[in-house]
Amino acid sequence: MPSDADLNQYLELLSFGSISTDSKYKDQVLACANWLERKLNAIGLKATQYETPGNPIIIGRGPVKSGRPTVLIYGHYDVQPVDPLNLWHKPPFEPTIENGIVTARGASDNKGQIFAHILGIEQTLREKGDLPVNLIVLIEGEEEIGSVNLAPFLKAHREELACDVIAISDSSMIAPGYPTFTYGLRGIAAIEITVTGPDRDLHSGIFGGAVENPITVLARLIAGLHDENRKVLIEGFYDGVRDLAEWERTSWKELPLQEAALLKMTGAPALAGESGFTPLERIWARPTAEVNGIGGGYQGEGTKTVLPSKAQAKFTFRLVPDQDPAKIVAIVEDYFRKHAPPSVKIELSPGHYGQPYLVDPHAGYGMAAQRALARLLPDCKPALIREGGSIPIVADFKSILNADTLLLGFALPDCNAHSPNETFPLAHLDLGARLNRYLLEAIAG
Ligand code: BES
Ligand code: ZN
């Protein structure tokens, strides 16, 4: 378990409401960035904060010696919104601890995981006065909104950020005690649609039947995205989708995260998804079309006989190699334009996007990562997995810095990331700190 002092620092970090998508929280975002800069300096790194057109980026550097590899550890201090707030048992930015579990927004995604790295670095520096590698720690504040300002920052600081490999803990272990190496992430493309019928809300008795209802149109457009086997019907959607490798299909069947575990974790009455694939294959290696939000018309108490003027919905498409987010946005726009009737107007506004990522888990520093995991949890062979989530900057790290990423997360799939009552097991602070130490040692060779 962490010391009281370390625990207090972690809880302090969690108390910043650093929600990047909502400008109301800007002050807390900036306060959180300042806190991290101070913390990195306090543990013996040289830390600097960089302004961006959005939220600041913090960079910390360890002692530099020639002849050893440079490792860049990446994390993010921004968090997802907390609504629906009424489902939280305690306020999301007033962390609580019960039975060794911390509850707060960001507890695992990603503050707990970066804090564990900070602890590991601090321990090594305290004991040895040095680290086994040249270390750059980069913590940004816009991951949850697509890291829009980080890729330009990488380009502008290419030389100072040159490194041999990136390490990120912003993913999960497959199950408690199960060492996990993630070698693939899905990409993402976001888009919003607004469907407009009449130029104002109308009386549904006076006009209904002769004027289009935009909610009905939107519902048809959404329903038309999938067939009965949950295949996405947008023309060209599956172009370039790489098949799963046979070894992936075989080894994923052995993992302790199958249908029953997913049912328990999600509370869904039954699973659903694309036919011909197991649940893990669907999440990790198949693309999806998701509606993230839908609205329009009267939502208050009782009845209001209104024919609404507008309906809107927000979508994200999760993508796999070798789908291209820009191309997906283009064919999604075509789909909506082609299928919307002339009785409505539609407006489409594309949002952030990120490329999918896939790397050979046995190549490069992949074996060093596996050695570190085997040392951390020697009773269990490291699981080699992909994840369905997205970390958009990972593909940019490859294209801009020409470095592969080792994804070594130690959150758990049931930590409620992005959901109410997000958690992190306190024991995983120590676990993550040890992983940090073993990983840097394994990379140093
Ligand atoms: N930590 C997640 C990504 C993740 C989750 C990776 C689970 C692997 C397993 C990250 O903070 C996140 O949520 N990213 C967003 C990115 C998006 C908003 C551009 C996501 O995946 O929704
Ligand atoms: Zn995250």
C-alpha cells in the first residue's frame, strides 16, 4: 500500500476537476497542470509547462547519459465529464476510499496510472540518484478530446522529444493479477448530425402528417446503419479492414474475459454484436458505428403535442487497421446525405479523430515489456491483447517520432472509466510503480 504522504498526493491530484471537453472547468485544468509540473520537479525531474492553443502540456526530464536508450512515458491529466452526476455515490472530485478502492473521476483514467509512474520514478531517483534510461515524461490535458494540439507540438519539438520507445499506462489489465500487454488500439472518428424539419416547433395536430418529423428521419437514419447481423451498412466501411490473425483468435479464447465476465461487468441482459465474431474480437479487432447521444423534441414531464423542428445525434466510429478516419468521415457524410429525404435539411459536423494502432508484440522493445510483466506477476504468463479504446496520439508517436508504443495498463475493465463512480484499486499504485521500475530496467537491458 502507498504511504500516507503518497496517498494524500494522489487524492490531491484527483480533486482537480480537469474536464477537457467543458470550458467551465478551464481553471481546474490549469490548476491540475500546475500541480503536475510542481510534482515532477519535486521528485527530481526537470519539468516545464508548455502552452498550447488548448490545455498545457507538461514535460519532465530525467538525468541524461549517452549510450542508453531514451524512453518517453505519456499520460493525460484531463478527464471525461461526470454526468449523469446523480448516479455518483459521492461527488466525483472529492475522492473517497473504501476497502482499498479509490472512487473519483480520473481515479484510473488516467491520473492513477500516471501517478503510479511518478511514484516508481521517484523511488528509483531516491535510491539510485539516477534512472536506468534517459527519461522524458509527457503529460497532456486533451487526450479525452482527441489530443488535437499534441501532434503539432510533437512536430514542433521533434528533436527534443526524440526517443527509442514510448510507454503508456492508459489501458487495462485483462483481470486482477493478470499481466497484460496491449499491442493494438482501435482508432476513432467522431461526427454530429442535426436534422431540421420545420423552422420552429409546431402544433403536431395542426401540422402533423403533412410536415416531416425530424426525429423520425433521424431514427431511420440511425437504424439503417446496421443490418440484422450488426454489420455496418455504410458503403465502403469495411474496406481495408485487416483480418484477425489465427494466433489472436486462438489465444484470446483462453483469456479470463469471456461472455459471462462481460455480462457481469456491464449489467446488460445479453451481449450483442457483429455475427461471426466473439465478444472480444468484436471489441478489439472489429470496427463499430456507435450513437453516443441523441436528442430532440419535448423531454419534460407529461405530454406536449409538438412536432419538433430539430433532432440531433452524436456518433463515433471505432476503427481498426487499415481503416482511415478521414475516409470514414467522408463515407459517413455520404451515407447521411444520400439517405436523408428532401423534407429535411441536415448539417454534419465532423469532430476529432485518431488512427488505429497495431504493433508486433514480439518485436522491438516488446520483449522487454513482456520481461517486465513476467517479473511483476511471475505466476501468470502475460496476456497479449488489443483494446477497443483509442489513444489518438499513439499513431502520431509512430509517424512523427518514429517510435513504437508499449501499452502497459494496470486499470481493470470494471474500473468504470467514463462511467459514474470510476475506481482504482489502491494496491495498483504500488503495482504500477513496480512496473515502472521493472520496465525501465528491462528496456535498459
Ligand atoms: N484510456 C482511454 C483509452 C483506452 C481505454 C485504451 C481502454 C485502452 C483501453 C482513453 O483515455 C480514452 O478514453 N480515449 C478516448 C479517446 C477519444 C475521446 C478520442 C476513447 O477511447 O474514447
Ligand atoms: Zn485515458
